[in-house]
Amino acid sequence: MRLLHTADWHAGRVLRGQDRTPEIRQALGEILNVAKSESVDAVLVAGDLFDSANPSADAENAVYEFFLSLGEAKIPSVVIAGNHDSPRRLDSVAGLLERVNVTVLGEVKSSLKAVTLELPAGKLIVGGLPFLSERRLVKAADMIDSTLDTGLWKQKFREGMAFFMARLEAGFSADAVNVLMLHSTLDGGELSGSEFTFHVGNSYSIDPAAFSSSAQYVAMGHLHKPQQLRDAPPAVYSGSAIQLDFGEAGEQKRVVLLEVEPGRRARLTSVPLSSGKMLKNIKVDMDGLERRLEEYRGFHGWLKVTVKLEHPLPGLKDRVLKILPNALAVEVELSEGAVTRDQTPPDAATLEPIEAFKRFYQESRQKDAPDAILKAFEELHSEVSSPGSLE
């Protein structure tokens, strides 16, 4: 049996005001061609199809066009929701997508179980677990088994995830190809720097040793850097489909092809992707600024330019953009180490929730959050953080 694993498309992504959806559409076309040319039996999509819970019409068109074309090629697929997706929104189109052989797992329901696909190449069982934050995990666990001490689970995310994985693995069969699919963070996983830090901190991580040997492959989504974190069974992040942010500059994007038989270890092949514009970080100083910038005039991707200065210089951004109109970010690094508005902010893991939310809103919307939005966030955070809020 031949399977293709992909994840983290983030259709609708906007980088510093630049809509990346046309590039993501191109990447999905490339993935479709790989699936057809390699005669895969099924496609696994490990979450974050979209960049937001309310994607643009163009983003939805790109994603659903991919699944329609995949269905026309008679290639079934299994999809789980990621932390950027709206689980309910995906569930709302599950019936329609089922008509083109797409199995969608949006919200975690009390009926959670592994999905079985009867394929010409044999039986495929996919234990798909959509993204669960700590709060959602507690509520979902309580929904399935009300006798569990969910108050304790909130402090023990790993035990909670192990419960759900065991529930899925119970549906595995010795005469089938058994695959586990998650959208989460594994211990030892390396971030690209473009993931939302709230959901990749230590409290949300899983020990790869927790994976049962009954799974022949663990298809991971969430971290954008392609990487393998366990050999038996192979636990693999396919990574994002294009370089989404400047933290991913220089990364070779890919999909993962696996050949696997019941009871046998999966054989993996990385297939590089070439779609999407390349991202590049460059650092220059004022000494020969224009000459140094000219060296990058022939670069056809998106640039982030950091200029080292002794003091702030009005009009600098215009000087850079005159030579490099493809520079999406122009930042300043003061030699004395003073913090400026343009410098990279601290890691969200070190911030208070309201400050991290301000950063997230600014990066995703390219503007500061209105006072009304900040007030609503504070009220919601207070509500879900107070004792008994999950009862």
C-alpha cells in the first residue's frame, strides 16, 4: 500500500500584508500531481488546512478544489482538524466531502474511533485525533468518560492524550495497515519559528515513546519543519507545504511517501516540493547600503531585511523598498542593543496571555487589536481560567 502524508497548508495565510494563498494553491496542485504520478492509495492530511477558523473564499476554493481533483482521480483521503482550523466548520462540509472520498475528522466526539478504509491494495485503518488544547482535551475526556478525574487531567496533558491514542489504537487490526495521525507537539520537535507558541509549549507536548508498536506509522502535523522523531514506529512531521514565514527561510518543503504492508515497518521517501516563493533573511549595515541591497535584486522570493544602525534613521524603509520592492519586512537592529518597535518581539511563551494575544493579533491582521477585542479576550481568559469554569 502506498500512502502520501502532508499537513500544515495554512491556506489563507497573509505574511506582512502579502496573501500567500496563490502560492499555497500552486503547492496543492504539485501535491496532487505527486499523488497521481506515484499512484498512491490514499492521502493523509494531518491538520491546519487553513490559517484561520474563518478562511477567505479563495482559501476555501483552493483547498476544496484539491479534494475534488483528488476524488476525480479516485484517491481517497483522511483529514483531521488542526489548531488553526475550525473543527465545526470542517464537520459542516464533511458530508459533501465524503462524496469525493474524503473522511473529515473535525471535533472530537464521544463516538471517537479509528477510521477503516477498504482499498484495492488492502485495508487501511487510520486513528485520527484532531488537535486538542488542554481545555478541549479535558472537556472531550469528560464527555467520553464522566468518571475520569478531569481536574487532574488538566495538569497531565500527556496522560489525557495517551487515553485518546489508546482508544484509537484499540481499533487497529493485524490484517490491516495501521496509521496514527495527530496534530500536536512531540518532545524533541524543532520549531521553525512560525508556529503559534501557545500550542507548542512544553505543557502541550507528547513523549514519542507513548506510541504503540501496533501503529506502523505516525503522521504528524503542527510543526512546520520537516523532521522524524522516532523510528519504531516512524513518527514524522511532513512540515508545511511552502515556506510560510521567515523562520522557515531556507527549509526544503516536502511530502512523505510511505510504502507499507500489514505487520511490516513502513518504508519512507521524502518528495521535495518546489512551489511557493522562497523566503530569505538578509542583514546589512549602512556602510554601502545601496550596494549591498543591489546584490539581492535578482532574488525572486520574499525578503526580510534587517539593517544595523547606530541610531534610528527616518526614511530607511523607503530606501530599501526602492531597490528591493519584494522586501516584506524592513527591520532595524541598533548596535547598542536598544529595543525598537521593528525588532522581533520576545517568544510568546514568556509573555502574559494578553500580551501574547496582542502579538498574535498584530501578526495575523497586520494591525493592533482594538480595545474592544482586548477587553473581550481578557473576559474570556478570566472565565476559562477560573476554578470550576469547565463544569
